[in-house]
Amino acid sequence: MKNLLLCLLTLAMTLPMHAEGKKYTVQGTMSYDSLRFEKKRIEQLFLVATLDGQQVTVDTAEVVNGSFTFEGEVPERLDVYNITGFDNGALQVFLEEGTITIEPFDARFPASARIGGTPCNDVFQAYIDANNASIAQSKVRMQEAMDALPPEQQQDFAASSKIRTTVFHANNLYTKVALVDFVYNNINSPVVLYVIKYSLFPMYTPRAIEEQFLAAVPSTLRAHHMYKELVNAVRAAELKEGNMAPDISGFTPEGNELTLSQFKGKYVLLDFWASWCAPCRREFPFIKEALEYSQDSDKFIVLSYSLDSKEPDWKNCITKNALEHKNWVHISTLKGWNSEAAKLFGVEGVPYTALIGPDGKVVAFKLRGEAMVKRIKRIIDEK
């Protein structure tokens, strides 16, 4: 029964939840309704979500005289969905309340379609327009620079390389300025979170992303899953002692979801382990010793994150080795090395520990054995 409960809860976290009473409609028309690379008319299109890294079809629409419609309840989690069924790319839409319109487009080139009709999709189209304008202007600047060269240099790639390089860097700067301008002009829209993640994050340092862009995001957007992902990405990129730790989550053996941030105010020994790991099992007595010493204290807990992929192996190891204590919490996502938590903390082998302070900052990494016990005892004894 517990196994079934955990599976159901994991599935519930994966599938899109719906905002009760809110409906969306996606309407589109293809001026040319055939594939690009073969002479075949498109008869069906698919609404696809990216869930836990996998592409999942959530709806199918029949194409009638080049037109199609998707209808449904708005997901609680605002996200980008893909419309697929073409052989040369896909369409992207934000599923939100209202009628989302896709202007007549050539199905051979779906990325050229214009989307709007609802707030996020209007902003998303404005972003696409701004990006396309930036690309066009970059081409013009490069062409003008080449045209200004003497004819003999225009034909000599080596002779014109310095000019090309200079214009290339100038174009990158113009693109950055345009993107930053777009973000600040639309800072109240959830779309900017996607622009920051997919366009600005590769261009700026994690510190700049945090201090210049995430700091500007209004409080109304900070509960959005993409904001949390960006914060975690910044923390993971600058993970070291004294810096904030990424916030990770997992399910207990009983199927309850827990996050690291829920234990803020306590010292947390975050312990990555697995049932198949012999060195991990050799650490159990030391963890038990630290917990026994902290028995009467509410300052310290152990949060053990299992990198197991099989639920029985994980649970049986906990029971067999008596890994139970009021201040010993077990969680896992049963994804093995694909666990997001392991990626955020850069875990490449187990056992691996990170001691997190009451303020959420990393105190120390890779504490093990007697050294770990001594450190915990010192914490417990501190007034």
C-alpha cells in the first residue's frame, strides 16, 4: 500500500494540475497545411508538455480545412507547451485562460507563426519579434561593415577577419542590451523568467543574474516554479562554503513531499547515500552517534537523500539497518543519478554530505566519520 501511495503521489506531481473553472482555447489556421520534407497533408496536431524531462502528449486536435482547435482546463502551473505534428519544428504557447490565437501560417515553417490573444502569449510574441529584429539588425551591421571595405579586402576572408570579429562582438552587445531592455519593460510578466533562463543565463555570470535580474522580479512572481529553478541554478553555480544552498525536495517513505528549506532554523546534515553503497553503510554508526548526542536538542537533524532507483531497496535498507530517529529524515525521488538534488549539489559519488546552517548557508562539505561527529557535537554544545 505504501509503495502504491508513493507511486501515485509521484505521478500526481508529474502530471499537470488544473485551475478549477478556468478554460483555454487555442485556435489556429494553416495557410499551407502540408509537411515541408514530404508531400503529405497534416491531419493531426499534438499539444505536448515537458514533464520531468519527458515529452508527454496532453491533447490531440484534428486538422479540418487547415484549421485546428485545442480546448481544456488551464493548468495550475503556467508553462510553455509545444504544438507538434510538423516536420520542421514546433509552435510554442503559454496555456492560460482565454482564447489563444495563431494567425494563418505556413505549416512548413511553424516557427514563423504569430501567437497572441492572451497576456503571456502577447508578451511572448513581443519577445520573439524583438529577438528577430535583433538578428536582422546584426546582419545589416555586418553587411554595412563589409561594404565599407575596399573590394580586394571584401574578397579576402583573412584580411576582413578583424572587422568581422569586431562587428560580431558589437552585435552581441546590442543583443544583450535589447534583451535586458525587454526584461525590464516586461518585468511583471512570467514570460521574463523564461527569457532570463534561456537567453540571459548563458550571457551573464550567476552573480549578475541574481543581483541584477532576479532581484528585480516582483514578489508576485517569486512563487513561480521557474523563479525557484533560476534561484537554484544560481546557487548551484556558486556552491561553496558560506553561500546559500540550493533548495531540494523529495518524498519520504510514507509519500510526503519535503524540502530542505522546511528545516531552516536548524543545522541540517544533508547526507547523499544509496542502499548499494558499502561506504555509505559504514557511515551509519557515526550518524547514529551524532544523533544520540543531539537527542535532547532541537538544533540538528539529518536529512538523508537516497540515490536509489528501486523503492524496496531504499525502504528495506532503512528498516534493516535501523536508520530511524526522531531527527533522522529520509527522502528520495527514486531517480538514481538523475536526481535533480544530486545535480544541484554536484554529487559525483556517495557518501557525500553538506552541512547546512540555520540560515540556509553551507557550513561544510564532505564531513564523515569521527570528523563529522566532532563537528556536530561542537554545534550542539554551542550556547
